[in-house]
Amino acid sequence: MIDNLITVFYMLGILGIMIAVNTMLGVVIANKTQKFSRKKLFKGIGKAITIVVCTMLFCLTLELVPIVLKRVNINIPTDLITVLEIVLTTLTAYKKYAIDCFDKFKKILKVEEEV
């Protein structure tokens, strides 16, 4: 279980970096258009913290389910809830922010889509 939680923390670290990059790119775009808003920045930071905490807690519950069930004499295979499921959960959020960052890079660099 500890190894799985360490993996979760690594994945959340990667997700946190992607969220920070996304936020910084948003600030760059806002500064270019003179539409920077501190309120929007802090709202985004709050949202990012909420996403990371909720993802961490969700992954923790996935790890705890077999332990709790075992205490009430319900045995499930230990590989039923795998690290892969936890990693995929984290990668879902990562993909969303990666796509946002990619779009912001294109906007900053003025790259137009080829049709």
C-alpha cells in the first residue's frame, strides 16, 4: 500500500506541475490582452488545489477499500484495485491540463491550425 501511495504522490506532483504551467500560461495570455484578473487567478489556484486534494483522497479511498472489506471478512483479490487504476485516474486530470497548456502555447506563439 505504501508503494502505491508513493506512486500517487508522484503522479499528483506531476499533475500539480501541469496545473501550475497552465495557470502561468493563462497569466501570460491575460497580460497580453490586458485582461488580467487577480480574482480569476486566485479562483484558478483554489480550483487546482481542490482538484489535487480530491484526486489524492479518491486514490486513498481506492487503496483503503480492500483493507476495510477484509476487516468485515470480505476478501477481495489484492490486485483488484491496482496502481494502474490510480494512475489512470490521475492521468485523466493531467490530460485535461496538458491539452489546455498546448492550446495556450499555440495562442501565445500565434500558431494557427492547418486545415
